[in-house]
Amino acid sequence: MKRPAHVLPVLCAVIACLAAPAKAAAADAGPGHPTLTAVVLFNTPAADRLLATMRLGPVDSPWHQDISKRPRHPDSDALIAHVGANGHLACNQDMGFVIVPPSQPKVAVALGDYASESDPGPYPVPDAAPIEGWPLSGGSLEHIQRDGDGDRHMIVLDPIAGRLYEFYHARRTERGWTAAGEATFDLTSNRLRPAGWTSSDAAGLPILPLTVRFEECEHGLIDHALRFTIARSRKAYVPPATHSAGSTDDPTVPRMGERFRLKADVRIDGFPPHARAIAQALKTYGMLVADNGSDWRISVAPDSRIHGLEALGQLHGRDFEVVLPTPASNAPQRAVQP
């Protein structure tokens, strides 16, 4: 598994209501001019209030496009069959993140295998940066930062500067932070990563804008596409993806960036509220093949407040269809200039 690439937020409301607890939170200097003064972890009420004022990407970004009426892909049945028509939808509660203020000190991160496709540092990584899966994975944050295997994604959001920093295989060592690669996304732009470039996801897509979060489940409205994994992908990608990680040219195998949609006639009214919000997003915005992994796995923040996810297991591969890809809005180019 591997690497994301493109995010875009618009702070569109007043954060005056952010009555910040001592540990985290923001006050406000007026409409559209929030002031974030401390680090905020994703699974806190302070993060909920802040995220409720944001959109991770311009309204016309690929993540926010309503694809409920988009034409069905002519090879949809074959593509679904490859992933597994009888397979069940499932959730990986994996992608935690941290929100940082503009004053967060930037530090060097030693990059490895994907340094040539990474954006230059230094980066505003705080001591409290979570590693993929924490805290539901168990163990202290300090232990998880230093030990363990897996993809070890690390996500840092600076909403005031409009920047998203996503790391692959991040680890904290005695000498500082290391990572296999990093992608910085300009949250005010619809630019994609350069053609052929990866990110923290194999498809070159961003992770955070495509991950289910608590505050949007609680609100009952998820206004973006989701990311999901499949075990085997084609050696090709389609916009908004910019990178592939497959080993076959078989046209019945999905490409990175392929968009799947929950069929309109699938009943979801009996689902618990959080699961129903997710299922409705799958009908309206769909989900994008983002990485190689277990089949039919969508990413959800590892937040214990999200409930009822087991109901999504009632959805099978045959309940989905593949739609024609979203046209690229502009030529691939470097997402962020140093």
C-alpha cells in the first residue's frame, strides 16, 4: 500500500463560537478570519467545531462533485466482478489527523524512498501528531509514533494557511521525524499532483478530504467522496488520480482513481444515523480507488464516537456501479510551490 495529492479547503464561516478549552481551540478575529492558537487533535469537540466551519476543497473540486447522475461505465459489471460482487463493504478506522495553528514551528523530516516525488520541508509537525490507527489501535501515542509496522500515515492540517501535509510511513526517532514520502496540498486550488507522482496514497490522491469524520456523521451530511482500497488494481490511473500501483493491463481490473457509486435504489433508510450519512455520500459523491489493500474498505477516522459502522456490512459489491471518470479540470502540475 502507499501514498494522496490534492486538497482544497475554504473556511466559510465564523469561528467566533469556538469557545476554546484550555488544551486546544481557537478564538476568532471576525468573519472569515479565524485565529487558531494551539494544536487540536481530530477526536475532540474543539476539532468538531473547527471542522464544521470548513470545506476541504473548493466547491467545484473532484471530491465535492455530485456524481449521482454521472453515466455508468460501460464495463461496470466486469469491474465490480473483479473486486467481488458478493464482497461486503467494510471500514478501516485508520486515518487520524492533527490540526495546527499558523504559529506551529516547522521541523525537518528525513524523507526516504519517495523523496523525489515529495514536496520540500520543513513541515509543521507537532509532538502530538498521531500515526495511522491511533488511538483505536491501542498503546500510547508516544509508543505508536516510534514503533510498529504498516503504512503509518501521518496527516497534519493547517487550515489558516490552507495547507495539508500528508506523510507515508512516518516515524519519530531519537534524531527526529522520518517518512518515506510527503505530499503538501494547497487547499485553495484544484490542481492535481504532477502526472506520474504518488502521494501518501498510491493513486496520488489526498487522504483527509476523502476520509469520514465524526462531526460530519453527527451532522448527518457528508459532502464529499470517500477513499477505498482494492486488493488488485490495473497498471493505470484516471483523473483525479495521478499515479498507479498495479501490475496488470487487464481492462476488467479497476484503475487508481476509478469512481464507484452506491446504486440509487439501494435501501439505506434503516441504517443507524452515522452509517446512513456514509451510505448517502456513497450515492451522491461515490468513492475513489485510492490504494491497494483489502477489497471494499473505506477510510474512517479512528474516532470512538462514530457508531453503527457495522451496518455498512449489509452493502455488497453488487450494490455498487462504476461511473465514467470526472474530466480533469486542468493539466497536472506541481500542487504546491515552495
